[in-house]
Amino acid sequence: MLPPGKKTKKTVLPPASGERPARPKRGKRTIGDRIADVLDLLEAQWHNEADPPDLQHSEPLDGLILTVLSQHTNDRNRDVAFERLKDRWPLWDDAAAAGESAIEDAIRPAGLAPTKARRILEILGVIYADFDCYSILSLADRGRDKAREYLLSLPGVGAKTAACVLVFDMGLPAFPVDTHIGRFCRRVGFVEEKMSADEISALLEREVAPSRYLGGHVNIIEHGRAVCRARGPLCGECVVSGFCSFYGGGTKL
Ligand code: SF4
């Protein structure tokens, strides 16, 4: 998932004619080394580590609700639903008092409106009970692990949602794995085909330097959308083809 305000915008530049794709270095390489090599190549193309998108909400609860809305829909529908929600009730206090059917109507563009409306109100209720206000700004002070533990305890909040809020809205190190990142990691050969998104996230957080999480995450998403597409990946134009098991250039660990 890519929060709003960030669209795929860069031109895909295939390797220059006749240029050989980058290849893994010789010698014993750990999985961390291989991931770092691939992230370097993606950064050279997409630049989100050097120029990270500013996606932070002033209130992390906004990011949390946005991510709840993103489940099983695309970014555009998610953003329309979130804007409708905030237009009608700029304060979460008012949204919480609006009632389930009113919330459901506001967020309908995101799909699964009854389920998501119920979930949003449950989350707001728990947060108010725990923080005595509709804000989780102070949660970041607990540090990454405690903040994640709390987010995961909220109704319907899974590892990806928690990681998005941590890294985008709290500035804490987490590596969310969505469908693009899962597909990319499996194809390149970082992980086995059957590995779940949550397991891939844990591996990336173990093997990647925390300073690379946000930019690396966005780079892979942009690459997954523009090049390593679900259908018809543009392997001939891909800067990491020399490392890719799917393309035949890499070695599964
Ligand atoms: S070579 Fe093809 S399958 Fe491999 S990462 Fe690039 S686009 Fe994806």
C-alpha cells in the first residue's frame, strides 16, 4: 500500500541497448547482502530513499483509519472514502458520534462499507478508552515494539496495517509488505513461494537496515506497479533482472 500523495511518476528507463544487467557479486553472499544489492539498484531507478515521500499524517490515527479503508480496494477508492469521511467529520470525536450507518455511507467508495464502518467505530472506541481522546500521537513514545503490540491488539488490525502506521505516521522502523512487495520478493527469490506477507515483513526487518525501510518499501511498490507487474512483468526492462530467480538471473537462498 502506498499512502496518498505519492503516485508512480518516474519514467521507466530500460538498460541502455546492449548493456548487460547488473549481476550479483561473486563470493559468499548472505540474504542481507543480496537484498541490499537489489535495493541499491531500485534506489538508482526510483530514488525514494534519497528523496523520501512525505506521507506522515499529523495525527497517526488518520493513517490508521486510512489503512483500514485500504483493505481490499485500490488507493484511489480508499482516498475518496477517506476524504468523504474527513469532509463530513473533521474531528474523530464527531465521527465516533455519527453512528454506524452514517459512517458506512461516507466510506462506501472503499467497498466493504458495513464491515469497515463497524471496524472503524470499534477502533475509535478502544482508542478513546485507552487514551482518553481520539489520538494515538503519544503511542510513538512507547517505541516500535510496544507501539506495534498495541496496534495489533486493535480490532481487525493486522501486521501490514500496523507496519504502515509505524513507518509512515510514527517515524518508527517497520517494513510493511503488501501484494506488490510480496510478489517481488518471491519472484526475485528472496523468499520461498509459500512464505506469507507477515513472514516476508519479518525477514525484511531482520535483513535490511532500518534507515532503508521507508524508501525501500516505496521503491519496491513503484517497481512492482510499473515493471514487475502482476501480469506481464517487463523483465527485459528490469534493472534487477540479473538477480531475479523468476527471470533466471538469480539463485534462491
Ligand atoms: S526480472 Fe521480471 S520478475 Fe524479476 S523482478 Fe524484474 S520484472 Fe520482476
